[in-house]
Amino acid sequence: MLRHTVLLSSVRPTPPRWRPLVISVAVLIAAAACRGRESGRQPGSAAPAVDVATARATLQPVTRLLRVTGSLIADEEAEVAAETSGRVVETPVERGTRVADGSPLVRIAATEAEASAQEAEANVAQIEVRLGLNTDQAFDVEKVPEVANARAARELAQAEFDRAKKLYDDRVISGSEFDQRRTQLEVTRRQYDTAQNSARQLYRQLEAARARLKLARKALADTVVRSPFAGVVVERKVSIGDFVTRGTKAVTVVKTNPLRVELTVPEQSVSAVQPRQSLELAVAAYPGRKFAGQVRFVSPALRTDQRALTIEAIVPNSDGVLKPGLFATAEVQEPRKERALFVPSAAIRNLEGSNRVYVVKGDRVEERMVTLGQVVGQNTEIVNGIAEGDEVARTNLERLADGTRVRVTGTAAGPVAEEAARGPLPR
């Protein structure tokens, strides 16, 4: 410090206004010299090498996933209407109520329907008794009591006629008596035919009565409006005391398990989708969660206004977390497989919106601008910028620049092979 002071004293006198600046420069020079002596090296000497661990860029098998978007819709939606007229006496559901298939939604007064059903049952029973039938017994005209009686009378008349004919041939009875027996046989035959016809007509009446009974029972059953499938009540449109007629919309029900999702596939990816393909679905409401689905329908034609193909998939929703109307992103597994170049994601540095890696060449690194593909686990695909087998730094990237000296402390064989199995195409 004294030597520098002597040098400054030998300089020509400096105008007073510059003297503070000169003194400051001198102090900075002296401080730099002192730090140089303390560190043991002179200013301008080479910077030390940066320790880095590396990994080799390797080709790994990968299955591509096509990313498409669409909206979730209910698998079924029905506006359930009343099928009979009457006054509403009960509404056991509200908005959001989960209902099973056949669950009651609305009850209508059933007094008249019950009376009609009872009357129809009585008519059916009366005719069945006349025909000698049970409810589950098949109709046999010969077993009808009236027909059986007519048949017995005809058989008796036939036997008497046969005896009378023999006696008439032997000239034991007169012709008038024989004619009487013959006439009696004809009468019993006609009575038998009439009894059969009456029984058949009565059976037709029974069929009509049974049909009316079915209608009466249906009218009674229709006093309870039921859900056509398992789902969730979206809206109830009637209240207790309302009078409804046939066709009045009472409740809106949607089926939410499973759900459908309509997806739009761009023209260039049409060959990558087909029925029964599996897919994974993601929605913004549940970040990080995947929902499995399966393609059910592939449109036979593209939409000319969008040059795109519409497909439909089924997504199970047993826990009910997915809602109709949610925007969804689906990843459809493409049938083809290929190999792609992967490096650890830790080897990629993003600076000012551009991605770069540092390829180790000897004791220095080369900075390479790269284009990224899909991310699979802890590895990232490199589309271009490096080649297979290149060693890239994966540690201390923040201390590296193009040409930085490095010392390799360890080299990984490459990305984990089992991680590079599948992944979505980049957006």
C-alpha cells in the first residue's frame, strides 16, 4: 500500500476537481492487488473447471399419444312426463337427487285408477268362472261346462237313435217313433255346435277383458312417474297440488355413469383412431388426475367446415366426479410404435424462452439449442439439436455457458428405459 502511495506522489499535481476521482481509482487498484495476493493467483488467470455429471442421449421405444379435445355430455338425458291425468300428491325427489332405475319421481292421485283396475279384475274373474278356467290355464273348448253338457246330451241322443234304428229295422217300433229319435239327435248336435261357438265367443270376451285389465293396471302404475334409468335429477317441474295431464313434463333426469365425450380429431390424424381404442382423459377441475375411457364411435365422414373427424368415447364415472359440460383433453394411444431420442429432463435449461443442452466435448461444453418433444417420466424427447450417444451435462447447468471448462464426475448410461414407454404429443 505504501508503494502505491509513493507512485501517486510522483505524479504531477492534479487539478482539484479531478483529485477525488484519481484517489478512488488508486484505492480500487490497491484493493484488487491485495485480493490477488490473498487468493494466491494473479488477475487474468484461467477460471477453474466446473464439476458436472453427464448422461448419454439414447434412443428409446415410445408409443405416441394423439392429444384431442372435446366436451363431456351425459350418456342419457330424459324429460320424464306423466302418462296419465291427475293431481300430484307426492314429489319424493329434488334437484341433485341420485335415483336408481325405476325409482319414483312423482306420485299422482290413484283413486280412480285403482277402482278401474278392480272392476276390470272382477270382469275377468267372472268370465273365467263361466269358462271353468284358472288364470294360468290354457283354453280348451271341450272342457267348458256348457259344451261338456251339450256333448253328453248329443252322445245320449246318438245312442238312443242307434237303438231305435235297430228296432225300426226289425219293425219293432213305428216310423214316427224312429223319426222322433232322429230329430232329437239332430237337435242335440246343433246344441253341441252352438255351445262350442258360445264358448269360443266367451273366450274372446275373456281376452278383451284381460286386455282392459292390463290397461287398467297400467293406468294405475302410471300414477307413479318413475325414472327410466339410474342417474341424477336435474330439474323437477311440478309440485304437490299441480294437476297434470298426459304428456306433462315432470322431471329431467340425466345418466352420468358412464359419460360420453365427443372429441374432434384433425384430418391428418384420422388413421390413428378406431373403435375400442383406449384413451385417457384430463379435465381442468381435477389437475393431475387421469380418467380411463374407450372409443365407441368413429364418424364415417369428416366435417367439411372443420376438416376434422368426430369420435365418441365412453368414460366410466362411478364416483360421479365428472360433470356433463366439462371441457376435456384426451390422449388416444396411436397403434404405431417408434424410437425417439431421450435425455434426462434435468439436462435441459430454458433461458429466455429457448431450450438448450450442454454437450461435453473433451474438457469443455458446447451449448446446443434443441427442440423438445414429449415428456415421459423424468426424461424428455429431443427432436433435433443433438445426436444419439452425445454426452450432456445434467448438473450445475446454471454455471455453464458455451466453452466452459468442465470436469466430468460421473456418467449415466442414459434415460431410464422403462420410463420412455409412452407419452403425449407436445402441444
